[in-house]
Amino acid sequence: MQDMIDLNDYFYFVHVVEKQGFTPAATALNMPKSRLSRHVSKLEERLDVKLIQRTSRQFNVTDSGRIFYRHARTVLDEMEAAEAAIERRKESLSGRVFMSCSLGVAQFAINNLVVKFLQINPKVELIQQVTNETVDLISSGIDMAIRGHTGALPDSSIIQRSLASFSWYLFASPAYLSRTGTPETPHDLLKRQSLKVGWQPTTGYWTLQNKEGVKITIPFNPQLCSDDMSTLKEAAINGLGIVSLPAYTCRKEINDGLLVRVLPNWISGKAQLSLLSPSRRVQSPSAKALAEFLLDNVHEQTADYN
């Protein structure tokens, strides 16, 4: 019969690997190095494999040790998450949550949701960093980030969960279209004034696609470039030109007649929002609750319309 698994052995082994040695791990855990060594030796004996090569001068984790470490780290993270889940049920949520998101996401996708979550959980303090720059979550101490993107995000050390998928449409004010004429084909956009999301580069292009999958690329030289979608939307409302924006950001203005969709049979892009969190950090109950709340509700805020 195989020996019972002792999760203490996992815990001590992980600390030895992460501290790069028995002495620094023993110091961090405030325990004798001999006791730490016995736990790792016991683990190696049970697994019948060498996990760490010990010499007086060098500390090396074997190939088997590296494989075992990855799984052991996951086991410990899940244990901490399980305990955090129970603590969350025992008491009301409290503490600080650090979140990063872009200006557009803050203004249009989650503004109402943030308020609602804090009303439900009045003891939670949300620290919201709003920036269009990519932030290193680990070094910045960020619990979660919301990012819009069109392709896969490259950082494998980050947990990525999909929040929503959405389309970009072309918009203009009725007064602007009355003055310049309503475009009937994508090529008609070449003769129209334009507005652009993002300030670099100062030129741009729209890649339009219809329901049949036909794609057309239209270059343009915008009169206004901005990272702020709210500014661009206001410019479009005031007749400064045609702008491509996420469909959900203009729902109210469409309903109020301040904007109309240009070339309604074409979309100007597809994108998605993802919720990101560091893979090595166990989320606090409050951070986990906010993440789940956003996962449950953001898609309704960002849904497309016809």
C-alpha cells in the first residue's frame, strides 16, 4: 500500500525550491534546516526519485524536481483558494482590491458595475488604476486587470478569462451625414472626414467586413486622434466626422438619435475583453468576488445591437 500523501512535504519542498536552498528556506520558515531536509528526503523516498541534488557548494533541482514543483505549487495554491472560499462564506467581504483597466473600459464597460458591486459590499475598498498602457500586474501589485484585445495575449504567467466579445461599428451624427451625404459603399469613406481612436500613428485605416466575409481596407487621415473614446464620441455627435467605436459605447446615443450607424451592413472590427490575474497569487475573497461579479455581468454591458 502506498504511503499517505503528506501535504507538509509539498509545502516544504516548494519553499526550498522557491528560496533556492535549504538554508534560506529554513530561515524564512523559522525552522531547523535538518527538519526541512527530512521532509524533502521523505518526499523523495515516497516518490522514489531524486528531486534536489544536494552538495556542499551547489543547489540544483532535477528535471523530475522541476516537474513535481509545478504541480505541487498548483496544489498549494488550490488549498489556499479553498480556505479563502470558506472564509468568504463566514464573514462579509472587506479589504482592498487593486484593479487596472483602460479608459474606455472604465467609462463604458464597468462604470455601473463597479458602483453596484461596492453598494453590495460596502466594506470593500476598490483602488482602480485607469490607464491605456500595459501594466505589469505582478510588479505593480495589481489583483486583476481588464484588457481589450483582438488577438491572443502573450503572457503565459497570467491567468486569462474571457469577459465578453463585441463588434466595432462606424458612427456619425445625422447632421454630418446630411451635410456630406450618407456613404453607401466602403469606398465612399475616402471622401469623408474621420476621427481615430489612439494618438499614434496619426494616420489610420479601417478594415471593414460584411456578413459574407468580404473585407475591405480603407485608409484615412483623421482630424482628431485621441485615447479617449468619450472625446471622440462627442466630436462625432458635433459633426466632426465618422468614428469607429465599440458598439456598446454608443448604444444610448443611437437610441437618443444623436448618432447613427454608418454602413450598417459592415463592421469595423471584432475584439474581446479579458480579465487577467497573476497566476502565482491567491486572490483574496474580495478580489475573487469582484472577478466573479464582472464575469457574470460585463457581457450584458458590452453586448452588440443590430
